[in-house]
Amino acid sequence: MTDASAKISPDDIEAKFRDIQGQVDGVAEDSKKKVAIGGAVGAVLILLLIYILGQKAGKKKSTVLEIRRL
């Protein structure tokens, strides 16, 4: 394809599409890894926040139970 008068064959088009598809697949795999790591970190942070808020609420509303024997 260095010559300006060269014809483009279906094989050339197919090869270019395969090249583009390979690049897209590589970018998609990288993005999936980043999203998975971000989701895991986000889930851990949410669980940690819920735990801390639960402890704080438990300390505020703790009930004292007094048992007496008759």
C-alpha cells in the first residue's frame, strides 16, 4: 500500500479491523481491572463507615439492665 494507485483489498480491511479490535480489547481489559479494584475499595470503605456509625449509635443508646433477686 505504499503506491498511491494500489487497490485496497478485503484482506487489508480485515487486517486493519483485527488490529483495531486487538487495541480495543486491551483497553477494555485495563478498564475492567481498574473498575474491579475501585469497586472493591469502595465496598470496603462503605462497610467500614457502617461499622463505625453502628458503634457510635450503640454507645449512645446502650441500655442498662438491672436484675434483682427476690
